[in-house]
Amino acid sequence: PRGDQLTAIDGFEISGYEQAVYRNVYYSQRFDLTNNLIHGNRCREASQVGAGFHLANVSGRIHGNVFRNNACGRGGAGFVNDETKENTVVVEANLVEGNSGFEPETSHGGALYLFATNLRVTANLLVRNAVTAWGGGLYVGSNPSSGQITTARLAWNVYFGNRAGIAGGGLFCDDGARCTSFHEIFAGNCGGNIFLDSGAGAPTIARFEHLTNVGGR
């Protein structure tokens, strides 16, 4: 499938795999991942990314899923990438719990490790996820050297009890991404609730409105 042709994975329980849902093709297509229970998947190698889902070059929705107890080098719950620099991904109304990024010392994105030209992350509960280094709950990044800049709108998400070994227990916005946060709650995340960092080639730009930020440590 390519372009407006849709692949939809809806209503499944998927467990016990290295990478539960995997789509990595150089051209773009529509792809929806909705209403699934995706749990207990574990990448074999620390170099792998996205145990719950690994989606490259897609536009679509990741909606209404439960991602629980998945583990990978980066992005235990899932990974999105956009090398084509043309896609819009909506991550909405998911429970993301107990996932981990285990790449030794340098892992980014314990639960969600996301790159997309247009990214919307809305009304998700990210709880008790962990990473060895940066971004326990949600990592939003860009790749300025290739011209891929992520513009992310984050709204009505709750980040609670996530852990980062170095920084950004709740949210890490990094490497030239543009993150705008509305009405989000950050509470009790280890490694600090929020961490921002720029990268070579572009500044990271972030704005927070109506923010609840308590108990980061």
C-alpha cells in the first residue's frame, strides 16, 4: 500500500514478539493502529527501536490502544519516523504503561520515540515507563541534518511516575523539534518532569500553556 491506500490494524491482542507491528518502507502510506492491546513484546537487540510498533513514513492514527510492558533499545511502546518529511501522525487516547527503553546508558524514549513532520499527541496517559538515559515517557525529536523537523502539538496528556536515568522523566523535546504543550499534567516523574535540548543544525523550540508541573525529582 502507498499514498492514500490504508492499512488498519484494529482490535487485536498482540504479545510475545520482538516487534509487534512493523512497517518500514521508503514510500509513504496511510496507516491506522487502533483499539489494540499490545503488551509483553521485547526487542532482542539494544540497537532495535519500537517493540510495540515501528512505523516509518506513515500518516494516520494511533488511537485507543493499550501499550503495556513492552521493551526495546529505544521506544519500548513504539517508534514513528518520517524520512519522507511529509507525514502527519496523531497519537491519541492511548494508555501507555510500564514500557521501557533499555539501550545501555544512552537510550532515548522509554515509551514513545517519535519523529514526524506533523505530530499530534493528545489525551494519552503515560505512566510508570522507564529509560536508561533521556525521556522516560515521551521523546519528540528531529533530524535537522536530513531536513526532517518535527512540529508537535501536545495537549491534555498526563505524565505520571515515569523514570529517566539522566533527564526528562516525563517529556524530552530534542534535536531541533518544535513542541507546543497545552493543558498537560506532569507529576512525580524521576529525572525531572520536562527536559529540553537542542541539536546540531537547528534549535529546539518549546512553548507551554496551562501547565501543571508538580513533584518532579
